[in-house]
Amino acid sequence: MLIAAIPFVGPVFFVFIDAPPVLPLSEQAKPFPKGIEVYTGFGALIDALKRFFS
């Protein structure tokens, strides 16, 4: 019964006992500026693999 309670007690323990510190709003994740691409694609990786295995 104690082992069955671990999935329920663990998250409660984490949230209320060992929660990470809350960052101030000024330090939280900021949106990316316009014109910056987050996903650049796999083109560079594929080209590097082609050169490596050729």
C-alpha cells in the first residue's frame, strides 16, 4: 500500500516541500525578438553528415 501511494505523494511532496524558486517577472522567459528563427531546420546537420560519410 505504501508503494502504491508513491505516485500520489511524490508530486505533492515536490510542489509543497521542495518546489523550485519562483523567478521575478523580469527574469522569466522573454519572447524572441522579431526576425529570429527558433527552428532552423536540419539542413546544416544533413550537409555535415553527407560530408562525413562521403
